[in-house]
Amino acid sequence: MQVIETLAEGLKREIKVVIPAKDMEVKMNERLADVKDKVRINGFRPGKVPAAHLKKVYGKSIMADLVNEIVREQPTAILAERGEKSATQPEIAMTEDKDEAEQILAAQKDFEFTLSYEVLPPIELKSNKGIKITREVVDISEDEVNEQVLKVAESARSYETKKGKAANGDRITMDYVGKVAGEAFDGGTDQGAELVLGSGRFIPGFEDQLVGAKAGDEKTITVTFPADYPAKNLAGQEATFDVTVKDVAAPADVEINDELAKKLGLESADRLKEIVRGQIESQYGSMTRQKVKRQILDQLDEMYKFDTPASLVDAEYNGIWNQVANDLAQSGKTFEDEDTTEEAAREEYKKLAERRVRLGLVLSEIGEKAGVEVSEDEMQRAIYEQLRQYPGQEKQILDFFRSQPSAAASIRAPIFEEKVIDHLLTEIDVTDKKVTKEELLADEEGEASEKDAKKAAPKKKAAAKAEAAEGEEAAAPKKKAAPKKKDSEESAE
């Protein structure tokens, strides 16, 4: 077998592989000898089929199997022998001429194919000792815990039916039908809906017109959907809602005590406070982690400059851009609305894709050299978290992960990355700095994480901001077509 490099340009490689016809014929004859005693052909005793006849009957199918095996196995062996790692699966090109293909299967012509791929660039790791970061830490005050506990208590407060008119703070139970131009619209109808007046859950103007309503009242409310409403068919539209008030209930006093805790399924008020404090710590810890990671990635980005495989960058960029395009379509916005152009946005997101790929390769190399591994238990926990998000579809999701190696890789990658960051934190210079909550959040506004960069419409300079962050952030809740916001907004964190 001849292996000839025909292209070595940057990271691009092209390899021509030639296997002489005589070698292919030798392999075919070996296979024919193996099956000689196993096949049954009418007119011949077992093991007595002439080689020429055996070749005539089975030669082409055996050669086809040989070709498939060579194409499947040799690229990996060739790259290993060359000491190269391909950025993506190598592209394989063979003759498409039917006559040439027939000659190859008949062992009358050399079997040739071409491998085209990009190599992963060699990365010479540098010392991490020079990386210095500041880890912002927030001390959680008792007042903040009590404030959050109060919100929990308010979300769990009870209401008692009252006579008379509804006031802000009262809960109304109602049926409603929303209409635009006299026609009911999808998502604009509900029965037995509960709304606390003054909560701001419904679109502007809706709740104000229910102040003073009594049980049994029928009202027609006129409102205008916000211009940036997610449902394009409703954005900016005037709508009417035919409302029937079923009940008006006044809020009971809020008391933070063991009885409240038990109502929430906890043993005591102290336990409630403990849980709330833990949630706040987790929230701030996540923000701190994100900013720490951003600093690390920024400095790694300065430390490592090398060409990135175009195939990986294109794949990353396409993923980002598809999400951007989908979000633009859903929001009804244009690039001009975001003070940019499509050309400028594409350029920014291409830079972001290149940065992500480069940092991914650097982190991968650091993790490999440090012996970082993702355990089976960690993978199982991550997959379980995926299953929790799709109740009733557990079997399909498990089958998907089992059948698609790329799906399992997408679960493994972020776990591996976080473990590499943990490893780096043991080697770099970390200085803790006490800050207020406001300081911790100060530079978050206007800075999207890379995940947000994929989700958000492309604002001017968004990609430049997005490139530094990696942490998960909660998406801002969107309003539904009905006038109410997401139910999750009612509950306290």
C-alpha cells in the first residue's frame, strides 16, 4: 500500500492511498480460501468447488467487503502512523466511474482513494503560573435571607374570599377570552385563572382595569400588546378581553414561623432560612464562577495564538448563527433594529466561533496532560438531569444517547471543561475580594454569556462581550400569548 501526501497547506492535508490490484487479489484469494469449505453450490461437493468458479460467484462481493473494510479502517491507521489527529472525520473520495469500479472489484485495477482532512494544531502548553484572577465573593447578610424568606412566605400566603370590590393585593379568580379585531386568538383564553392585582403578571393596563371589580362582574378590558411582544401576530396590537370575575379574595397576613415551614414541607422556620441561604449562596457562587472562568479564558486567549481548523470553526459558527437567525425570526427584529448589520454581525460571530474553538483545543490539551477524566458516574448524573427535563420521554432520550456518540460527547464536553477549570484553579494565582451584591452584578448587565450569544438577537458588540463568558445564565422569561407572564414568575427563588 502506497501512502502519498498530495497536499500539506496550513492545517489542510490530502493523502492519496494506492493499493495495487495484485495485493487486493491476494487478499480476495485468502478470503475465498476461508469460505471454500463453508459454501454450498449446486453441482459441487463441499470443499470441491473450483477456485475459478468460486471467484466468479463470490469474487465481487468479497472485494466489495474488502474495499469497505479498507476505507473504514485505514484512515485511522494512516493518521496514527503519521502522528496526526484529524479535527473532524476525514473525507474519503473514490472513483465514481462505474467501469473503473468494476475493474477494481475484478482485481484488474489498483484501488485508489483520497483522504482530505484538517489536522489539529500542535499546542505547546505554557506555564499557568502567570495567570492571575480575582474571585469576587459576596457575604450574605441576614437581612437578605429574611427578605427572600418573606418572598417565599408571600408566594405561599393564603387568601380568603371577601365581599366588595377588589383592591391591589387581592386575588381575583376569573374566566377570560382575548380577541383581536373581534376574533379570539390562540393562547388568549383561560378559565379559573388566578391573578393577584398589582403583581405585574399580566400585560400593562390589564390589572389596573380590574381594580374595583366584584365577584359576578363581567367586564371588557382593552389593552395594547407591547411592540416587542414575542408573538409577532400580537405585538403592538390592540386587544379586548371579555372577563368574568368568579371570586375576589383578600390576602391573609404573612407570618414566618414553623407552621409556614410545614406548609412548605419543611420541619421548621430555621430549616426554611437555611435552604433559602443555600439558594442565595448557590446563585452568587454561580455568578462568581462565571466571572472567574471568564478571566481564565481571557488570559488563555492572550497566551495562545494559533490557526484553528476551519471545519471546526465553521461548525461552531453555523450553530451560533442558526440560533441567531431563529431568534430574529421569532422576535420579528432585524439587524438594523439592533444597531448593526448582518455583515458586521456575521464577522463578530465568526470571531467568537474561532475563539471558542481555540480555547476548546487549549482546554482539551491542558486536561489531557493533567489526566482529567469524566467518570461514568458523572456522565450518568448528567444524562439523568437531561431525562428530568423531558418526563415521559426517558426511553427515547436514553436510546438517543446510546445510538449517537456525538450526543454523549455533547454531555461529556461541558463536564470535562469545568473539571479543567477546577484543575487550573489549583495552579493559578487566585485572590479573593469581598464585594457587594451590586458589585458582583455590576458588569453583568449588557454582557451576554456565549450561551446567550447564541440565544440573543445580535446586539452591537454582543459577540465581543460574549466571547469571554462560559457560565450558564437563566434566560429572561418571555410572556405567553395570553396576557399573563410565565407561572414561574409567581414563585420566589
